[in-house]
Amino acid sequence: MPMLRGFLVLVLFFILGESVRLLLALPVSGGVLGMVVITFTLMLKGNVSDDLARASQGLISVLVLLIMPGVVGVFFTANQFSGQWLAVAAALLVGTFLSVLTTLLLMKVVTKRGVSDGE
């Protein structure tokens, strides 16, 4: 039952993100907006409930499945990228670098905060 409550929280934030996307006509996925909202909510709250943590751990184990639709989409539209491989490769490299850098900086801030709190 606790895992179901965690999934319910995730689904509610997804629905909230979709609602915001539709109301404001934003060109961003409702799932991404929901993740941003839940991130800020958890930052304000200061902790993650056990129910949400259990549901999230279950999803992390199948995270690779979330990448598959994009990979399949690229496979079927590969001919549209002809002549643009340099731009695609540059975007992938820069995006990966920025993701790793952001993760590094975030971990640095989080670990400093944990040490200063005496944890």
C-alpha cells in the first residue's frame, strides 16, 4: 500500500504538470513540468516521504525503458538528420557535459549542506 501512495503522488504531480502545460500552452512536456514542481515542493518540504521513496526506487529500476521511445523515434526519422550529424553530435556532447557538470555542482552543494548540518 505505501508504494501505491507514492505512485499516486507521482501521478498527481504529472497531472498537475499536464494541466499547467495545457492552461499556459507551454511547449514543454507535462511530465517535465510535474518533475520541476515536485522538485521544488520537496526542496521546500526538506525531505522525501517513505512512500514516495519506495515508488521512486521501483521506477529507477526500469528507467532505461523511458529512453526507448526516443531511440525508436530517432531510428525511424534518421533520414531527416542527413547532413546535420555534426550539429546533432555537438548537441549531444554539450548536453551530456552540461548534465554531468550540473550533477557535479548539485552534489557538491548537497554534500556541503549535509556536512554543515552535522549529518
